[in-house]
Amino acid sequence: MLVEQAIALNERRQRVSVNELSGLDYCLVGDGAYAKELLQQLVETGVTLPTTWLVSKLQTRSEVPIQAINIQTIDDKIKPIEQSAVLLGTGHFQLELIERLKARCSPETKFLDIMLHAPKVQNYEKNTSTGKQARSYAVYVDAYSNINIKAYLKVFFNFLALHDCDIRIHHPLDELTADYLRNAQFVMVWNGSITSFMPLISVCQQLDLNITYLECGFFPQHQHFYLDKCGVNAKSQLYKDDLSWVGSKELAQLHQLRKKYQDKYLLDTCDNNQGYIFVPLQVPTDSNVINHSRFKTGMQEFINYIETRYPNDDLRFKVHPKDSSSKQYIFNKGQLIEGDVFSLISGAKKVHGINSSVLYEAALLGKPIEVEGDCLLKPHMSQIDTVLAAIISRQINITNKNISAQKLSRFSHIDLNLNLINVASKQQESVFTAREARI
């Protein structure tokens, strides 16, 4: 989607509260987890329910509130939408949904967005004796800040606040003024590759503001995040980097971590004629798949490609645990398997995927890999160990309370005075508060 198109679609979107739905004639579109959570809140609040709920398949009473059962209608994706308003049943792909529906609506149709997971304007601040000191602030933008901050960034934000920089947290579709962004010490976004970030990134580019991108790490993913000056996957600074800065120190870290993983998972050794080919599948709506691969129609397209590519091999597919459409997949040759990912990697002679994190784990274990999508591994297939060492050097443990100036300088646009050491911070678990505050 073009930036201009995303901006125009965003102008048709109206953010509303749950109570503003009372008395409206509207339809709800979407039947994923977000739409179901939204319906549950509507029922609990007691506001007017949708006149109709457009779904891809009928939901059962065990899946949704009983009040929503009789308002369901299978969406044929053709019939005009007659209601005066559409409630967007997605917390991630609002602009894509508007684009898909607008031809079926009148020009006056309102596209309403509750934004269940958007933060109420929130700060991470250092406690002060007066509470009135003027402090610099950074802007952090995330579609799911309530999830990612808790899982990855709480200690890091405390670290930033310790160095006299408060963190103000926003959803990518929040309306942030040019002055507000320009006066920020720096701007950070989580991932940033989905369409809803386009308007914000466009404004930052027009203002000549650098953005630091954050994402979860790799080894292991749930214990790390990373910073990047350019983006993620094919847009990452490591994608085009010649990695000449990777030296003996970084390679030693790689070999140490590789040995730890290999000892833990008892790696099987298979020659090219033994073992199976392990194929990790991904969530078809994952931005890594949509924006950084040719498999735009979903995992069935990828499954068919793999089965054609390896007519005489033992193929073992594993679906992503968050893929709600996995039960619809058809396997004509390969078999669908369960089990621990590392055990499956260990027994494979090769791992073939799109751009799944499993490919990185397989490469770390020393297994042959083949990559279909654009990710950091693809341009560095001739120097896999070097790029793995760079990735390990870049990632930050979620419990790390002190990030080096060298790492911040190399991988981010975050500029802090790290020579000012706050000794008191070592005596406390945290000296900061996360509180709701209006700008």
C-alpha cells in the first residue's frame, strides 16, 4: 500500500469510545480474537450491539457471547453494506480493512475504531522530589504496547528514564502533531512495518526525524529485543551491512552460544541423504510474510511450493501455534507434525522456511537452511556465522539495566549522556513510575 493511500484511508477512520456506539445502526466486520474481545466488552458495557456482524464463518456459543449469535451474517465480500457505520473488528489492520470495505459502502459511511489495545497516553518517568522538573521526553509508538512493554521493554524504559528521558507511549494511529514529534528527544517504534505506521513514518520523514526501530530478538526470542536504525527484516541496517565490524569478540560470543544450544538440544547429525526436511509455517497475516515474501495468499501457497520442490523427500510441516486457519491446510505429500521446535530441527537434514525465527535457530545449531523470504539471513548466506554473530551482538537482554553507549550509537538514534551514573539506581529495583498522563 502506498503512503498516500494509507494517509487517505486513515482520514476516513474515526476513533470512538464504546459508549459512543449507543443508538447507532452499525455493523461489525471481523471474526478474529480482537472482534470477539470487542463483542464481549460491548455486552458487558450494555451498549447497542451491531445490527449485523459480518463473519467469514459462523461462530458457536462457546466462542462468542450468546447475544452475538443471531446477529452473524456470512460475508460474501460483495453485497453492499447498508449500515451508516462500520465498526472495525481489528486492532492491527484497520487501514487494510477500510480499503477492502470502502467500495461496498457509501461515501458517507463512518469507519469506527474502538482501539481496544491502544494505550491511554502514558509516561515512564523518573521519580523526583518535586514532580515539577522539566524533562526531555521520547516518543514510543506501538500497536500492542500493553503486550510488548511488559514482555520486553520495561527495564529498558526504566533505563532511559534514569538518564532523564521520559517515555510517552502512543498507538501508530494516534494523531501526533509536528511540534510534539519535533520536540521529542528521539522517536522509537515497535516493528513499524505494518500499514498503520505509514502515516507516522511519513510525517517523521517530512520533519527529517530519525526513527529507532525495536523488535524481539532471537536467541532466545522471549528474553531479548533489539534496536535498529533502519527497520526490520529487509529494511534492517544489518541487511545491507558488509559486517566488517564483526570480529573475534563477536564470533567468540556466537561459538559460545552455539555450543550451549547444541549441548542442550543434543543435535543429531544427518548427511544430505538422511533425515527429513523440516518446514516451519508462519501466521499468514504476519507482516514478515506479507511485506517480505512472495507468498501473499497464505501458507497453502507455500505448502504447495515446498511439496513441488521436494517430490522425493520426507517433508514435515509444523504450523504456527497462533495460526487460526491451520485446520484448513491440505497436505498432499508432507505430514503435519507437533513437537518441540528444537527437537524437530535436531532431527532434520535441512530446514526450509520463509523468514521464520526457526530459521535463525536452525542456523545457530549449525543446520543447513534455505530461506524464501527477505530476512537478515538471505543476503548473508555465504557468511552465516558472521551475520549470526552480528545479530547476537545487537540484541539486548530484557533484564539488562545498563546499555552501553557503543551499542546505542551503532544500532539506534538514541542519544543519552551515559557518563552520568546514578549510583542510587543500583540500590533499587526501580526508581520509576509508569502512569497515565494527558499531554
